[in-house]
Amino acid sequence: MFSSKIVNESWFVLVNNVGIIGDDLWYMTEAKESYLWDEMNINIAAVTMLTRIVLPGMLRRHRGAIVNISSIAGGIKPLPLLAVYSASKVRTETQAANLGNPRYFELFKKCD
């Protein structure tokens, strides 16, 4: 899905700022299945796969930064008309928190 050029580059900063939200708001049961798949693939899969692609090189070089841009919709209160979008943003925040675990932190802190 991603070109070898992306995989082989020496990345120093990745800014995950992807996300779609429709023009219309729907309850999950009313939304088109194709739209829900698009929303999950863009809001979740793209963040995950791009991080997976650049992280090994950053860890090898002990240098790099990953910035995840989320949304206030990710956690302030339940948003039934944005259930999938909101959940996808919580997932982005959780991935960022998990990358802050000691295994990654020890390797990145040498970048200062």
C-alpha cells in the first residue's frame, strides 16, 4: 500500500494529522457501511501504518519524533452522532501513550 520510497526514507519527524468526518452526522446504525470503513481506514489504519513504517528507523538512529494530532471529540463526553470518529481519536491518543512506554522513551531521550 505504501511505496518503497516512504519506507526507505530517513524520517526525523512524523506528524500524524489525518482524519475525516462527514458533512452529515449519523448514529452508527444509520451510517453507510462504506463510510464507516473509510473513516476507520483513514483515522486509524493510516496513523498506525505510518507510525510502524518510520518508527524502526527512528529507534535505530536514536532520533526522531512522532506527533499525533487528535481531537477534543476523543474524550470529553459521549458523542453518539460521532461514535466512530470519536473512538478513532481515542485510539490515536492511546497509541501515542503506548509509544511513551519506557522501551521507546529510553531510545528517544538521547535525541536532546
